[in-house]
Amino acid sequence: MTELGVMAYPDLSPMSEIKKYLRLASKYGFTRVTSSMLSVEGTNQEIITYFTELNQAAHELGMKVSLDVNTNFLKRFNQSYDNLSLFHEIKCDILRLDGSYGAEDDYIMTQNPYGIQIEMNATSSNVEKEIAYFHEKKVRANQLCLCHNAYPQRYTGLKWADFLEKNHRLKQYGYKIAAIVSSQAPNTHGIWGAEDGLPTVERLRDLPIDLQMRMILATGDVDDILIGNAYAAEEELKAMVEAVRPPRLIEDSPVFAQIKAYGPLLPKFGPCKRLKVILEKGITPIERENLLDLIPQLDNGNSSEWLWRSRSGRLINKNRPIPPRSYAGEYFPIGSVVIVNDANRHYSGEIQIVKIPILNDGKRNLIAKLAPYEEQMLELINNGDLVEFLEYSEY
């Protein structure tokens, strides 16, 4: 199950504002808070007092806390890979290692008697060797997790391809992986003077936050999502929760009875991937239902280069008219969402997304267009994935 989290910056924002943010995030089901002990100035006791208060506030809301440290910080507080008593005393749930002691000593840290989960830096160049070592030593999933870095400087985030490849290699070991997305709210803050967002992947920096999240989760190798900069807007929190809610599936669809006969197909479904669309003004109630309410949509694994196609609508369209509707263009452009009309009755009701421009032969009605940037999701929809269409609206 995907966990959602936020980041808190005690060096940049008063505790009262952080607590307010945590209450809002908790209201929408966020269960995790990440903060850095490295950036807070003050005496040792002042730092301990601050994070004790932060941890207590998070726990009262049912949220767990991950604290970022490195070896120098641990030495300053007389802590080490074999002694995490301070973090037990302040009730830290997850300790993120910004710097490592090396595989053998890090392994000892994962075996701490307090049940504090150790979080490794998934972006680190040597993390794969360490994770392979931990796996060989039978470190359990509740003792270890991974989280990528975030990048405040524009143009410095990870390459999308490298991010995908690394996560795919790491995922084989069975530990949870988290990545970081960026709020588009005005006047956010974050580490090192973050003014341009705070994502893991550069390609995602300026995209709507829920699209960043849907793209990352659609890869299938990332489990949890954190918001890097603060404070995300309430509308963004809502959109993220909507993006990870369990699919309504066919029980909530008005066409459940007709689809139920195809029950043997259901176990073959992959994860639910959601696409946002802008509806055409002339869309009919039947066309709208076939697009938004018919769940599942899936391509059965044999779509062409030109079209992603869902045959689900055909199963219930025997007595449902979809008359042809004129469209002025000679071609349907990329990102067009069309429905086969009664001029091709055998396929009537089938939903298609145009991936390469296709000729307008009068057998398809334009019913929607992919919302801005949503075409990037198309490359992440695999054979057999369950797809749900959402009507686009700005935050």
C-alpha cells in the first residue's frame, strides 16, 4: 500500500506552522513526516527538545517520523551504528542515513533493539551493493527501507531513465522505495534555498503534483511518495489522495452486471493507472458513461502503435446507440480520446486514445482530449493494466 508523506523544515518555519501543516496532511491520510536534524542550529539539548516535540506532534496524528542524519551528526550526539538510544528516547521511527558507515556497520544498525527502521539513500552510488548484502543477511522489510534524494537546484534532478533502471534493480530485494515530488504551490521552501521545487526526478519538476506521483507509481517499482517542499496546497493533498485511492472497479459501475460474466479476466489485471481528460462539449451521456464510469478499462495487451484501445465498452453496447458525430479535422491528433460509433457497429463503444495521428474516417467520435502533460502517462501503461479516466479540473 502506498504511503504518502510530507517534509518539515524546522530551520525555515516555526513549529506552530509545521504542526498546522501536519494536521492538514493527516486529515487527508498522509502518514509520514520527514525532517532533517542536520540543518537545525542550536545546542544539543535544544535540538533534542525540538525533535522530541515534533515527533510527539506527529505521533498524536498517527504519523511516523523519519529523521535525516549522517555519521558526523551521530558522533556529535555520542551515537553510532551500535547505539541508537537517543533516537529511541525521542521516539524516532525511521533513521535516514545521509552518510553510511559501510555495509557491515550499517547492517548492525538495522539490528538495533528499538525497532527503529533504517532508511538508506536510494540515490547513492553504492546503495545496490549494500542492499544486496543486507538481503543476503536476511534483513527484514520492517528493518530497512530506501528513499531517494530531492534536488532543489533546477536542472540537477535525476534522469528519468536512470531513476527507472535503478529502482527496477533495487526492487528485486523486496524493500520499500520512496521518491519525492514537488509542490507547485507559491512561496514554498525547502533545503538549500529551494525556490524551484524539490523533486527527485528533473523531468517531473514543473508538472502537477498528482501527475508526478501517478507517473512514478505507474513504473511499478516505487512504493511511497513524499512531498519535498513545504507547504503543499490543500488541493494538492486532495489530488494526491485521489490518485492512490483503490480503484472503484466494476462493482461501482452501472455496467457491472454485463461485465461480471467476464470475471475470469479480472485476476489478470495489473495496477490501476489513472489518466486525466478534458471532455468535449458535445459528449453524450452514453459516451461519458463509457469513458468515466465503465471500470475497468484495459487494452487486453494487443493495442497498436497508433491507438491504445479498451474493448470494455463494446461488451455493454448492444442496445446503446452511439450515432456518428461530425469532426472538422482530417486527422485526430495525438492525445485525442475517441469512441467508435455506430458506423462501425461491431466495435461501437470502444474507447481509444490516439498515439499517432489517425485519419478521421467518420467511424469515431471525439469525446475528450488528454489533459496537459498526460500523454507522458501513455508510455507507462503496460499490457493488462487497469485504466481509469478522471475528468480534469485545475486545483
